[in-house]
Amino acid sequence: MSAAAHILETRGIEALNLRAIAEEAGIGIASMYHYFSNKEDILLSLGVMGFESLRRDMIDAQPSSGALPIGASAVAFFKFSETRAELFSLMFNPRLLARHEALREAENKTFLTHEAVVQSDPRIPKEHHQSAAYALWALARGMAAIMSSQPDGKLPPELADRLMAGAGYLLSHPS
């Protein structure tokens, strides 16, 4: 899996195939079929591992005191989407999500971590926790999609500032 992840991040999804992974890992291609029946199995495994990594990053980013929980979680989310762009795009690939319950479950587990962060943020009234969690998750996914559609995978600074200012405004006016 580490060979597959390395190929994904350095060469992109198009270069990811069983032969390339076997070469990168230094094993025979026949050994690959012992673990994976096809490329989609590998993509699914990478996606599930990616969601677990994102979830851990969001947990690790939580402030011990002072900073607001949603802000810390958002920084972790966007840092992941920027530094691991190929993996992030794979994780949220609509075709893979539609075809694989395991990937949807991995996203949901990550969302539940996000929802707990929203619940711990004092700016969000209790009666709005669930709705706010879904809205903020959709907003973050959309913002990350805008980022990934840029040629270098990064938002132009003026657009990044506008998006963050808009998200900040929405959070500061929760009702």
C-alpha cells in the first residue's frame, strides 16, 4: 500500500497500476493478485486509508485550549487536501463513493469526527449542531473541490481569502 500511495502522490492516478506498484514495491506482479484483484481494489483501499488519515489529522489538530475547534479542524482538512491532493481527490471520487459502501463508511466515520468538533464549538447552538455539521462538511468539500480544480492545486490568494472570510462570517452568525 505504501508503494501504491507513493505512486499516487508522485505520478498521479493514471500511473497507478498493478505492474507499477509491484515494481515500486520490489515484488512480482503475481504477488499483487494475492492481495488485490484489480486497480479499483487498490484505489478503494487507498481511499479508506486516506479517510482514516484525515480523521486522525482532524483529531490531532484539536486545540487544548483557546482556539476554536472548527477552525483547527478546517485547517487540518484543507492542509490534507492541499498536501495530499491526489489522495484527497481519490477519497471523494463520486464514482468510487457510489460503488463502494466501505468508502462511504470511511467518509461517514470521518464526518462523525467532524460532527463532534462542531458540537464542541460554542458558537453553534445545540439545536443546530447536526445541520451545521452537514452544511460545514459540504462547504469544506466544495472548497476543496475548487482548490483541486486549480492548475497547481492551490487557490489564488484573493479567492482563498474570500472563501475563508465567507466561511468565517457564516460561523460567526450561526442563527
